Amino acid sequence: MTKRSSRAANGMRMEPKYVKRRQRGLAVMIAALVLIIGGVIYIGVSVSNGDRKAGAQDYEGTGNGETVLVEIPEGSSVSQLGPELVDKGVVKTDSAFQAAAAANPDAAAVQPGFYRLEEEMSATEAVKALLNPENRTDLLDIHGGATLMDVNVLGGETRPGIYTQISELTCGDNGEDCVPAEELQHVAATTAPEQLGVPEWALEPVKGRGDDPKRLEGLIVPGQYVINPDLTATEILTDLITRSADQYNATGIVERAEALGLAPYELLTAASLVEREAPAGEFDKVARVILNRLAEPMRLEFDSTVNYGLNEVELATTDEDRAAETPWNTYAKDGLPETPIASASIEAIEAMEHPAEGNWLFFVTIDEEGTTVFNDTFEQHQEDVQRALDSGILDHQR
């Protein structure tokens, strides 16, 4: 027994139990190595697949050089734009665009309008492009008192009319592909007013002007408009006139005109005079002067109505100008002009609908600051006209 124990202790001979234990340890180590290697391979494949998946969801870069027009309608947000951007090939997926918009804190500041963007932009670059004002088309900005046709100011610059403003707005980045002002005039003169959205109460007088391109004067409300520059001349005018008719009707123009003893188109015409004649804050007073003079009756004798029929205009008019018989010259004809002489703002419309109380029959601006005085009698008015003459405001260059 002593000899067998000694041989085992010297390693000359191992028991079977020890051998099995060593074999199990080796198997565990090999299995662990297999698991580690497999995990590394799995992670590498997952990352690779993730990269490929991300690439499938988004383009790279700032675009391919091809420009398209996209719209953010009034009242909508940039997050609603994704499907249109995908449809027009600007971004690859809506999900990528939504993620990029959510990651940009300025995305909520994107304004309604039309934007020129390149195709195949990364979602991040698309959001940046929408925040760049240089990519946004200009708004059509029609001011109160604007006219359809250009106005040549004597001794000054030409004031672009609404037709010219629309034409300039529709031009692309290269200054081409514009809707010509002449085409807009042709559409205005020859297209059935009903087709252009002219309100029912204005149809008869508009048709009565024949093929005059100015027959739509006054039917576009001043304001800022988002215009799709890709529309045709007919579509643009129809959009503007339809929207304007809704605004005029919303003031109750039909009912208020009847209460004042006017037709709605006459109220619109009178409002255009208020727009051209009255300084800010005096609209309701000038409206009252118009109504008082019509009730007398006495001629309105407004220089703005004289200028509307002239090729060149200035604040002061000559005796010859005032004697010329035109459809608008209220020195030479009784009552209101046959048509509006400018675009009347909602403020001017409401001034006619709710005029100030007073007996005024005369008013005149007496200085370059726009100070306007109102009088009941011709004698008082003459004194204030002399003040205007002394100030030089009524001097003319002809």
C-alpha cells in the first residue's frame, strides 16, 4: 500500500476522475471562446446592417442640383411637409425628415410659403434649407391704394402695378419662366368674370367695361399673399380675386351698402377713394365727406380721380386735367367714378360702412406731413387751400 501511494504522489499515474475534470475545463474554455467570437461577429454584422439601413432611409449631402418647388401652406407646420418632400424627391423618407426636424430647435420657425429646394438632400440639409430665407419665394405684397397698371409719377419713378408685381414674383432663380404682365392683362380683359371669381354684385359693372384690362380694379384686397409661381395667369388672378371677394363679403358689404343707399360695387368704389385720399386715422371722416357730397348732391372733385385717367400723375392737377372728361374724373362728372380707382383695404371698406358723424363737405391736406383739415363751408375750405398753396404741397411740375 505504501508503494502505490508513493507512485501516485510522484505523478507517475493519474486517477480517471482527475482526467475527466481537466477535460471538462478545456471544453468550457473552448465553448467560451466560441461564444466570444460569435458575439463579435454578430455585433459586426448588426452594425453593418444598421449602417446600411440608415443609408436606405436618407440621402447624403446637399442635393443633386435639380430644383423643385415645395409649399408650406398657411396654418401648417414643417412636420407636415414630409410626405410632399418625399413625393418630390427632396428627401428619401418621411421618418428621416421627421427625425431631422425634431432634432433642429429652429424648425418650428419655418414660415408658410413656397420654397425652392434641391432633389436628393439629406433630411438634415432639407430642414436647414427651409430655414434659409433665400430659398423662400417672396410674398405678393399689395399695399392699399395699389393699381393694376403701372403708374408713371411725373418727375419720379414708375410705381409697379399689381400685374407687374405678380409677374416679377413668378420669375425663377434665373429670372426666366415669368408669367408676363401682358398675359395677366389679357386674361383680365378677356376671361369671363365669373370664371375669375368676381363676386356676383360686381359682375355687371365689370362686364360693362368690355375688354379693358383695368376692369378688375379694386377687386384684389391689399395684403400679403403666398402665390405659387408655377400657376398660370388665370389661376393666379382667380385665386386672388376669390380670396378677396370672401374678405369683402365678410364685412357685410352687401347689407351695409344697402343701408347707405349704395350698391355694393359703389361702396367698393367709394372705399377706393378713401384709400387714395385719406391720411391714416382719417378714413371714416373722408368717408363721411363722400356720403355728404353725394347726398347734397355736389361733385366730389377729387384729384385722385383725375390722376387715374392720366398717363403721368402728380399730387397737384392742372385746370386742363380737371376739365378732361373720363369715366373717373369727378371734377367733370357727377357722382362716383365708374369703377374703383385702386385696391381698397378692409379698413377703407369698413370706414365706408361705418363713417364718422359730421357735416363736413370739404377737406384738404395742408402740408407735407399729411395734416388734413375738414370744413363745413366753402369759405373755410378756401382759407385752408391757401394754406396748402403757401406750403408748396399743391405745386405741380407741368
